[in-house]
Amino acid sequence: MIASLSHSLITAQTVIPKFGHADDCVRQNRTFCWGWFSDHWDDVFQPALLDHIKLTLIAVVVGFAISIACAIFAYERGWFERPFSVFAGVLYTIPSLALFQLLVPVTGLTELTVEVALVSYTLLILFRNTLTGLREVPEDARDAARGMGLTARQMLWRVEVPLAVPAIIAGVRVATVTVISLATVAAFVVDEGLGAPIFAALQSSFNTEFIAAGALAVLLALLADALLVGFQRLVTPWARAGGTR
Amino acid sequence: MKDFVNAFKFMGDNLDLLVNKTVEHLELSGAAIAVALVIALPIGLWLGHLHRGSFVAINAANVGRALPSLAIIAIGLGILGIGFVNVMVALVVLAVPPILTNAYLGVDQVDRDTVSAAEGMGMRPWQVFTRVELPISLPLVFTGIRTSAVYVVATATLAAIAGGGGLGDIIVNQASYKLAGVIAAAIWVAVLALLVDAAFGLLQRAVTPRGLRRAAEVSDAPPPDEGAAAPLVAGRPVPGIE
């Protein structure tokens, strides 16, 4: 029995649980093992990346809807700005890890907890940018719209909101990048997103997994930022024509 | 609801622990902000004085904001391993951009006429910098420091996974402290972040020259609260932002 066991130990290639048949790089836990990374792209990193994008999209879309509605309301009724700013400001200041944990007793270890926290971080940025954008619409443009006989509602949707688009997208940029960053922390609550491999790696201090997941999160944030800049140029051609930037 | 009641019970029973961890948390945050200040303030202020390097100074904030803090710590864990060095590097990397960008913008955006007037009075460049540009830019410079400080206090919580200590130690260790302890520490750290924000807000008000304080109240400038360099930099059309 013992003989056969030791025999199998000698003949079998080293098997590290979860890492499968390990090569030298993995066994010695070198800084980064390309082989392991590409072997586990399909079962670890790609799903984590897709989950991360999903978490981010939901949070930004929901946050966008709430913030735009609140910003337009505050634009029409000035008194609403102060209380909402204070509320969103407090949420924005609470450290993400703390907010996730504080929501757990209320909404449990669910995706809902994660989304509520992520949405709450988008509110301040989107609300403030939208409101500033609306307020910076030139009075001349409003006068012209009134002169053309537009009703208040038409003026809002055809003149003021379109002119505020650059400021709104600037806000979406910041909010998206912020959410991508904070969604890594969501892995404390649910086993999703690029934070999940980071926490898995904590159990074994496995360098490759740390670096790969961390680098993917950084790349995703930079890529999203660049895409939104491109989108902003696409939908606001007049900003380019002005030659002010 | 019971969880929150238990959390407050935990606070009462473990006040010493929470106070110790808070001190640790603030020491770590303070050290990181101090290092970031030493690196970022001189560069930002000097570039602003010269009106050079706007691309670097402004984009520092955009890139800095894009860096997920947990990812930075994770990459640090892979390269530097667990320990104080990794945590400090991550916190400093995250603290530098807002300070740098706001210091640059603060000095760069001082009214050129004011600077000309000072030069006309015969001030040397150094005097223009210390007596005119610096006092006028202080509110914006402090906005950057405030943003960084709040950011670092929040991120120091995550640093616990890399052996940084502080209140995060309790939050990530539910096995030892139970849910009550985790929630107690979460409440504690949330209040700490809000207090740091408020403290820097007061400090910011105190360093604002009296003349500017009135001007700020009269003009319709967006209030400097909530510190976020983000809305400031990305929200308002700053020349050369892209």
C-alpha cells in the first residue's frame, strides 16, 4: 500500500489542486506564467471579465436613468439640488468595502447588493455633471428656442439636453471607470467579476492570478474610458467644429 | 436589523480594538498622503507656474482615476508580495494624481492679469509664485488633497488583504469577528471617511484667502464639496482635457 502510494507519487506529474498539472513556473510561483494564464483564460478570466462588464453595464445604466431624472427635476426645481447632492455625496464618500458589507444584512449576499452599491457611486458624478451641463446652456440658445415658439418641454428635449450631452458623457466616463474599479471589490459579496480571481489568489498567494486579474481590470477601465471619449466625439460633432479644444 | 444592533454591541465590547485599528488606519493613510504630497505638490505647482505640461498634469487625474484600487493592490501582491511596501506603493500611486492635477490647475488658472499686475509691481518670479499664485490657488490645491485623503482612507480598507492593517483587517476577517464585527468596522470606517472629508472641508475653508471666500460665495461656481477631482476635471470643459 505504502509502496504503491510512493510509487504513484514519483511517477505522477505534480498536481496542484486547482492549478492542474503544474509546470516549473507555477510550482515556483514566479511573477507571471503566460502558460497558466492562457490555459485558464477560458475557465477563469474570460467569464470573470464578462461578469465584470455585465455588473458595470447594469450599474451605469440604472445610475444614469436615476441621475438624469433627478438632475432634470433639480434643474426645474432648484430646491432639490441641495438635498440630493448631500445624499449622493455621503454615498460617494463611504468606502466601497464598507458599503458592500453594510448592505449585506439588508439584501443578502446577492447581485442586488452589488448593484445597489455600484449604482450609489454613480449618482453624484452623473447628477452633478448633468445639472452643470444643463445650466451652462447659453441663454442665447434658450432665447432662440423661445423665439421659435418651442414649449418648455420641447426646449428641454430639443435644445437643452442635446447641448448638455458633452457634460453628461463626461460624467458617464467618470462613472463607468469608477464602477469598473469598484466592481472588483464586489467579489467580497458575490463570486463574480475580476475581483473573484484576485480573492481566489489570496488563498494561495499565486502571483500570476493576482497580476492577470489586476491587469485585466486596469485594461478594461482604460479601454472603456477611451471608447467613451470616441463616442463623445461621434455624437457631438459641433464640439469639434468649434475648434475650442 | 438585528445585525446592526449586534454591531453596536460589538462596538461597545471591543472599543479598544476598534480604536487601535482606527489609529493604525489613520497612520497608514497619513503616511501615504504625506509621501504623495512630497511627490505631487512640487511638480504640480511648478508645472502650473510655468504653464507647461498640461497634457501630463491633467491626464494624470484621468488615468489615475481609471486605475482600480483593488487591481493595483493585486498587481502589487504579485510583484512585491504581502506587506507594508506593497500597500504604501498602491496608496501613493492612487493619491498622487488628484493632488498633481489640482495643484497644476490651481496655479495655471490664476488670472493672467493678476500675475501681470504683480510683475508690474516689480515682483520677482519667486515672489509672484509665493505671494500671488500660491494663495489664490490654495482652495483648488486643497480640493485635490481632500480628494486624495478621502480616497486613501477608503482604499486603506482594501489594503488589509495585503497585510496593511487598519479597520479593513476586521472587515475582511468575518471568521474571527463574526458579522457583528464586520458591520461594526464597516460603520466605523464609513464614518471615518465622512469625518476626514468634513475635516479637510473645514481646513480648505480656513486656508482660502478672505477675498476669495466672498468671491466664491457670490459667483455661481460649483461648490467645492465632495472633492471629486473627477467632476471638476472631466465635467467642466477644461482647455486641453482631451
